[in-house]
Amino acid sequence: MRRKRTTIILLLSCVLFLCMSCDDMEDKPYADGGSIQETGTAEMYVLCEGLFNLNNSSLYRYSFNSSSYVRDYFLAMNNRGLGDTANDMAVYNDRLYIVVNVSSTVEVIDLYTGLSVKQIPVLCENGSSRQPRAIAFQGGKAYVCSFDGTVSRIDLNTLEVDGVIEVGRNADDLCVQNGKLYVSNSGGLDTEGIGVDRTVSVVDLASFTELKKIEVGPNPGKILAGPEDKVYVVTRGEHIETGNYQFVQIDAETDCVTNTFNEKVLNFAINNDVAYLYNYNYQTQETGFKMFSLTEGRVLREEFITDDTRIETPYAIEVNPYSGNVYISEAYSYTLEGDVLCFSPEGKLLSRLKQVGLNPNTIIFRDVSSDNPDPEEPEDPDAPTPYANKVFQYRPAPGQFVNTTTTAYKDGFTTEAQVLEYATERLQKHSLLSLGGFGGYIVVGFQQPIPNIEGAYDFKIHGNAYYNPNAWQNRPGGSAEPGIVMVAKDVNGNGIPDDTWYELAGSEYGKDSEIRNYQITYYRPNPADSDVRWTDNQGNEGYVLRNFAHVQESYYPLWIEKDEMTFTGVRLKDNAVKENGMWIEYAYDWGYADNHPNDTDMAKFKIDWAVDAYGQPVLLDEIDFVKIYTAVNLDAGQLGEASTEITTVENLHFEP
């Protein structure tokens, strides 16, 4: 939520001093539960608006790949601040756009360098500030609404304003739906006593003209595009402090209000057909968080947060589109550096990033890392690297991340060769790759063999397992999705993994916690968006269930021609337990991928653990290939099926 400028002014008198943060890179975040892990997510940016007229807006960047952060990333990279009261940001074509309200600029940042490309002034003809508020994109253009009642159009090739139109009073937010721009006109800065605005402007993007104004209710604010060609907007009443809040639905086909829901909403986020709503009462300081079905028009859960986590002053809410986790910022009465809290879809606190900045108001996520300093010059795959640099085989089993970038899929891919090439690209960038349900696997290779050093760990598999502080059992638990690890040496010297594979015997090897020679077959669903049926050689059958967080066309790989997929391997006993309404995936002791966090020794492996098909130890002086496959077949409720994920495999004895 981007607060009213007038509200911020009132708060300034309360400020005695501010604890400002350092700007250099640190190894780990100050966070509950240690390192923060996310499925399919490479990095996160948090925009902090600071306080009005103090010129202290900041940008926080967190890398999930390296578990590191920069508290004021823009300042660190550009040796200057963002300006005064940054209100909104968004990513478009490898650039980050930040709207700075009081400074009346749009800051354009190259994501791969962190450097400012340009400051675009958003000014009136006489040079006065328009006070830009929010930004949206469509067809190579950016659209910025401003408090002066206008929308400015920016050509993203020239980075120049090439058009301005008038809409309603104090345009507060905007979104694109059905080829049109929808702008909420708040009138919330009324200084002439004529009252707030009550309209949403509909703008035709082709002609860049206002088509009509839709009456929605007093003081409309946050506005977002939703499913089924709908638009949703919050109205906050004549007075924001005591407002009669409503949640309004607009049909983008007819441009008419179709529903007004009597829900107290100050801010919200949408994930597919579910909206996460929050309200804040300025007089009582009471908060409320709900889950709301947009397709059914009803509350799914009156209390979204289901543990004892308290948020005093919510300021932003966003859903990570790659995991379905919900992020809410805590502003601490607007005068202290705020936190960002991550909740599971079940409403349980997973982690907390502390002291990200003053008034964190916008959060965005990316599934590709910006760490490559020059996207025009891709990293040389032949440059010396200790990391796996080639994917030889990749076949994910059906699952909730299949047919997304997390399984190296893009729209239009029809062959395994396309997926394999993209998987190699993602591996080289250390982007997450999901293996899907039981049996899904990946085979990777290295620039140089990994030697077997007696008594030492030889390689490390980077995944996204993490420990959850809410785990109850007396062992590490959180998000452990263990995968069996196998190794091979290029004995015949042909450079491809067609030699004998050997399993690394982990802590459960030979125990009753594993089923050897387990076989599962998945069947292509009909229709495509149905649950994926499976049968196994133990006489069981079940389904990989769809969930509201991932609604792609199918959970069965679209590039696979056959209507059945069969995998054989070692199945580990189910490790997920539902405790106090929350699923905890407990880690096995050692020897499995994506089982313990990357910063522990349990993410490392010894070639000495190798055994043959009969369970006899095998002495390998070195290996050239590593194979990993998902070793559990379980469903964890709203978390979906368990699936091993990796970002890379690291040679711990690499010699440049």
C-alpha cells in the first residue's frame, strides 16, 4: 500500500531519529529461521519509500541463490539515493522502473548492473511536478498516473514521455486489462472542500484517450487486473481514517461495476483466482487478513494468518508467483525500518527479513538472477567454473511446476531438445530447476572431473531446502524434498553419461525407511488441466493434485509425446507431517539432495559413499557426471506434491 501523502505529513512530527542501514553486501540476512529459501525464485526487490520530504527512499535486493542481500542496493551501485518518496516499481524487459513521487521522476535501472540508465522527469509544461504515483506496461510503452490527474505515456525505446492525457482527480493507481488501462481516481488530496473522487477512468491504449469514467465509490485506491477479464479496486470512503471500505469488481468487457463486496480492504494482492486482503484501522490500529475467492465472490478464510504472528502496521502485500507464498511488510508505525514477512499459503510464518528499510511498500520477484553483469555478453560456458555447466538429460515427473520456467519450459516448446537447451542455460545461471514428483531426474556434467579426496566432501548440491522455526519434532524440518544422488565416471572417454551409475548411499540406505525398485507410472490427464493420475508397483494409485497457486495448462510435461511416463528408483518414506495445521517436511540425516540448507555440510557429498547395484562399496578415483532424482511420492496438502529442486552442483576440488 502506498500511503496518502497527507498521512505521511502528519507522521513526520513523531520522528525523533531514524536508524539507517548499511549498504554493503552481507553473507546472510538477519532473518528468523536462518537463510531464506524460495521455490523457483532467484531474487526479490523491496522498495522502501522512506518519509515525505526526507529524501530517504531506498531499494533492498535479496538473492535467494546466494542467501545474501544489499540493504540499499540503488545507493550502493549508483552512489546516490533514489530521491523522495518512491511509490511504485515494476520490471519490464530486464529493466527495473521506480516511480518517485515527490522527486517527480521515473528511475530506470539496468537489472544486470544495478546502474541507473536514466531518470525520466514527469513534469508539467511549466516545469512543476506532476507527482507520479504508479506504473504499468503494455506493448513497449509505460503508463504512469500522477496526483495531478494525468497519465503520462513513456516510449520504452527512447525513454521519453511521448503523450499525456487527463483522467480524474489525484490518480492513485492503474492496471492493464483487456487491452485497456484502468486508473483509480482518488481525489484523496482534496484541498478545495469538494470531496473525494469516485471514479475509475477507462483509457483506450491504441488511441491513448479516455473512453469513460466508471462510478465505483468514494476514494478508490489500489486497483489490479483479475481473472476472467475482471478488474478489482478498493474504495476507502470519504475519510481514509474512518473510511467505509469496499471491494469492487469491474467487468472489463462492459466496463461496468458487476459486484461490490462488503469487505473492509485497504490493500490486496491477487494470485490466480484468490485475493489476499488486508485492512488497517487508523483509529484502533487493528488489522485483519483474509483469503477471498474471486470466482466465487466469497471469503475462503476469515483469518489468513493461522499462527500467532502479529503485524502491527501492514504496508504492502504481494504473492510470489513462483511459489504461492504470501509476503506482507511491517512498517512499525512508519518511523522505524520495516520487515518483510513470508507466509505459506496455509498462513504460517516461514521467514522474516528484518530492517529492510523505512516503509516497504512494493515487493517484486524474479525467477532469473541479475548476477550476470552483462546480459548482452552471456557468460562463457567454457570459462573456468567449479559448477556443473551442462545438462545431458532432464525429464521432470508431473508436478505443480511443470510447464513453467522452473522446469525449463517456455510457451511453444514442443521438443525435449528445446527443454534440454533451456535447462542448460538455467543451470549455468544457477536458476532453480524442479524435478517434479517421484522419479523426475536430471543428469549434469562438469568442465573437469571431480576427484575423490579421502576424508573430504567432494561436491555440493545447491537446492532450496530450509529449516522452519515452527517445526516441532526434535530434528531439522521445514522444506526438505530429498533426492537420490548417483554418480558416474566417463570410463569410455566419450564425454557422455553412458557408463555405469552408482548410487551414493545416504543415511537411509538399507533401512526400512526406503523401498528399493519402486516404480511409478504417470498418465496424461484428459482434459489437460485435470489432476495427473499415477499407479505404482506396490498396488497403489493416486493423483498429483492441482492447486490454486499453479494454474498452468497441465501438470504433465507438454513436450513429452507419450501418454505415460514411468520411473524406477528408490523411494524414501514420506517425510511430511501436518503439525498445528501446517505441513513440515522433515530432513533425513545426510546423503540426499535438497534435503538440508545450502549453508550446511549436509548439502555436501562424498564419492566414497558410492555403492553398486548389490550394495557393495565402489572405489572411484573421480567422477564426471551426477544424476539426481526425486525420492519421495507424497502430497503435502496446499504445498502440493514434494519435488526435489536444484540450482547447481559444485565441484569442491576445482582447480582453475
